[in-house]
Amino acid sequence: MTCLQELRQSEGLTQFEMAKALKISYSHYSKLEDNFAKPSFKVLQGIKKSFSQTDMNRFF
């Protein structure tokens, strides 16, 4: 998912650190970033909570 990768890179985080911030596994996060899975509502809530400045419209 390009918007996840852009967000992660703008925050200067590794995939592992981003997964930890979102409270999901590294493998699940990498699937999200590579478009092999879609983020659940819980993951989207985690993004908003951890990165409140993020425009959530980018994910739809």
C-alpha cells in the first residue's frame, strides 16, 4: 500500500517499527504495504491514533 509506505518513510520508521506502532505483526504489516492484504478497521484506527496528522482519505 503506497500510502502506508509513504507514511512510514515520512516518519523515519522501519517496517518492523511501524508494525509495532500499529500493534500488528511485522508479516501482516509487510503484506499491507505490498498490497497483498487490505487494512482492517482496527488497523485504520491504529493509524489514526498513532499518526493523528494523517489524512485518512488516502486509504480509500
